[in-house]
Amino acid sequence: MIIKTTLAAAAALSLAACASNMSAPSPMTYSQAALPAAVQVPAGNKVVMETVGVGQITYECRVKTDMPGQYEWVFAGPDAKLMDRSGKQVGTYYGPPATWESMDGSKLTATQLAVAPGGTGNIPLQLVKANPAMGMGAMQGVSYIQRVATKGGVAPAMPCGAANTGVRQIVNYEADYIFYKAG
């Protein structure tokens, strides 16, 4: 009886510890040194917000540019919720054009600077330079956004050809979007 009670108490303490760790935001700062050089944020910028984008990417079957008779799946746009580390929605990511919007109404678009492989079956890591934000709020003053820790989101495996030109396919993805400001 004492052993069962002790084991039950130990299990309860372990579960409580896990639960408290899960509810607390766990800050994840990405070491620039651990990322490919192409997607590293220039020195002089600091992390101001970390989000997890969870959503879908739409691809459309189209004729390859300057290659009549050949087809490919083309990125048509994202649609994701941006969540903070505790799981609360803090914004959205949609497009085209690719737009990051805070729940406070501020939003921005950005220009892609570089991509690097994200691993098999994952969309690439990405570095974008933010355009000036529209509206006052969290997006005001953002200089760069990194897309890291990507999961899924690659173009569909189904064939793309003349028979399905214009067809759209939606794939699920997840990625961390790290926002920086000059500092």
C-alpha cells in the first residue's frame, strides 16, 4: 500500500511538472550560427516576437514559364494562424502578396532575400526583409522575418499536366516565424 501511494504521488508530481512546463511559454531563440548563412539575420537586429505558423499552402498546376507543354505545381499562397509559444493566436499569415498581420491590425509584406533547404518533405527555410508596416502595433518597425523549423508544405506529389491545369491542391504545413527589429 505504501509503495502504491508513493508511486501514485510520484506520478502526480511528474504530471504536474509536465503540465506546468507545457503551459509556460518556452522561449526558443535561434542561434544564427546554427542556421545556413543564406538565411541568417544581419547583425544589429534582435528578436522581438516568435510565432508558430500553422495552416495550409495552396499550389496550382500551371504551364512552366517559357516551357510550353511542361507543367509544374506553383505556390499560390499561404493561409496560416500565427500562434505565440503558449498557443494563443497573435496573428495571421496569408497571401498573395505574403502578408503577416497581427491581431492588433498592424501588418506588413516583405521581400524574399534567401532560402535554404528545410529537410526532406519540408518547405525551405527563408529570410525576408520587411517592407514598412501598415498600421500601428506589433508589426511596426519589424526589419526581418525568418522562417525556420519547417514541417510539411511541399508541393503535391500528384501529377501536374494538361489534364489538370488550373487545379489547386492544399497541403498542411507548420513553421516558426521569427520577427526581428533593428536594435
